[in-house]
Amino acid sequence: MSEDQPPESTIGDTPGEGRSPEAEPIEPAAPDEFGLVQVWWGDGKGKTTATLGLGMRAAGHGYRVHVLQFMKGGASSVDAVRGEYNAIAALPGISYENVGHYGWHGMADGTDEAAHEAEAQAGLERAQELLEAARAADLDEPIPLDADPDAGMHMLVLDEVLYAADRGLVSEADVLDLIDAKPDGLELVLSGSHTDPDYLSEAADLITNVRKEKHPIDEGQRARRGTEF
């Protein structure tokens, strides 16, 4: 055994017995241990990035994933296209829909405030429909990778729903009701909010604060294609 090679006992405890993982074909599968509520909030960049990464990882195991974005706007530097939508469209097992429009509620960016509220309420109703579909599905069984989300999913990402609650477009009680409506086998992921969603402290199983230490936006950097959209 070379000096650089770990002891045999260590290798034996390593998943894959020390072999490098390789990509495998994606086939429909069902998770064994899904069912938690995750919350991703904070003033740092990366909340949506992290939750989409979760979705990509789950889809890579053959689990059915759906992403519902409540409000995904941005400054005038953001184009009317998002890289994640293009990537999701190319991946099996993961789908998305967006019920918001470009621009941000309360930012005086020329977008209609009433429209933001109406679209957030539409997002809430759509989330309720998706949860009902998940309750009706057998989450212990594989779901076809190309199945409509109304046939159920193993992971549901409600992106920016916590921002909508921050701004009073949906209520904190609405968010808690979504969690209450979650079937046992569904992994429910909530993101958004620069303000601590402490009302979720008991209802969530995992809470991550994505904290900003430094961000070029503070120096005037505009949103960049491939990193912010």
C-alpha cells in the first residue's frame, strides 16, 4: 500500500469502496427518505441556486421534481430568459413553471403592484393544487420522468414564496397551511426572504441562512447572464 493510499478500513467505510462515481442513465425511481421541509433564506446570493441544485440532484436519481417560482424578477439588466429554464428543459425528471412576472413588488420599477399580488395569489393556488396532486400520488413508487406535475412529484420547490410572504402578497398562515398540506413522502423546499422567517422555526426540518459577506451589487455590478439569470 502506498503512503498516499488510505488504510483499507477507511476505504471499506467509504461509499463506493473508494471508487470514483460515474454518471449513470437516469431511470424513474422513488426516494426512500424524502419527506422533510427545507427553508432557504437570507440576504446572500444563492438561495435559488441552492434549491435548483437540490432539484437537479434529486432528478439525477430518477425522482420526479417540480419547481414553482412565485416571483422571479430583477433589474432592467435581466433579460427575458433564464438559464435555469433552458437547463431544466433539457433534463429528465424536473420541470418548472413561473406564476410571477419580471420586476419586484415594492421596488418602484414600473411594474404593476396589483399584478404582483394577483400573481402571488395565483401561485398560492397553484401550490395548493400541486400538493393535492402529490397527496393523490403514490410517492413510494417511481413517477414517469416526463409526467405532468399534476400527476405528482417527489420534490416540490416553491421558489421565492418566502419573499411573497415578506411583502404580504401571501400570508405567513398561507405558508404554514402549505406545509400542513404536504404528504409525508414529499420533500418540500421553500426559498426567499431577507428577513428571518421565524414563523417556520417549528414547522421546518432544515433551515439555512444564506448570509452575505460581500456582493459586487453593492459596488454597482449589474445582474450577469449565467450567474444571476
